[in-house]
Amino acid sequence: MRNGATARRYPRDKITPLCQPIAMLRVMRARLPSSALLATVLLTLACGRAGAQALDPTSQEALASVLLMLRDPALRNGLMAGHPQAGEADRQIQSLTGRSAALTQEVYELAGHIFEDLVRGSGGDEAVMSQTLTRAQADPAGFAAMLSPGTLERLRALAVKLSDRPRQ
């Protein structure tokens, strides 16, 4: 790092799910057309949200780091340069958004909200997050039910915007 700063090291189990929100969006995109995704989300609006759990300080710091990366294009691009899977996920997001910088940023911000709901709902437990994401592949509506009302609204609004754009 620059200026003599040392890199912080986080326990692997706290940052392993870093690319999982992006992967989840990719899975949802591959399995459901935008209109079906929107219908699924709307059907789950009536479902309750799983109770959020308090996070330990390490989990809070790791969450803040991931959210910063998802919201900051420069940090995100730096991560993708060294991780082919993340780069491929970004290419798919770029295609989904028609290469719109604004929509791409909105997708990443939504991924941050989804990730935050996932982390808080699991208390930062990586095993619980992994199990939740595995179940979500077979049951996207069940996954959507654990999201906060604000995240569901953002998902709905983005699904509408994306359904109006041609894919590239």
C-alpha cells in the first residue's frame, strides 16, 4: 500500500462471499427473464423479512469494506483486474445494462444492499450465507423474501429499468 500504510487482513470466512452477490444476480438473470424476476419480487413483497442479527466488529468492518468496493467503481475495477471470475461477472452485468454506466452502478449498489441484507440476516456467518445462496438458486422467491423492503423496492425498480433496455 502507499504511504507506508499496511494492508488489513480479514479472516477468509468474512470476505469469501465477496463475489457471491454478483454471482446471485447472474444466476437470477440466467434463470429468469426480467419480467419473471419482477413478478417473483412482487409476489414476495407480502412475505416477512428474516430478523437481522447483530454483527461482531470484524464482520462489520468486512461488510463496510465490501460495500465500499461495490459502490466505488475504481476499487471494483481494481479487484476485477486480478480475479477473472469477477471480470466475467462484470462483463455480464455490462451486457445486461446495455453498457450504461449509470445502470451498471445501480446494479452494483443493489448488489451491496442485497449483500448487506444477507450478511445481517446471517449474523455474518459465512456458512449460513453460503447455504442461503445455494437455496436461492432453486428458490429465488424465498431468497427475495429475506430482503428488506427497501432492497426489494430497489430490485423492482431496477428490474423495470432493465426490462426496458435491449441486451448487448
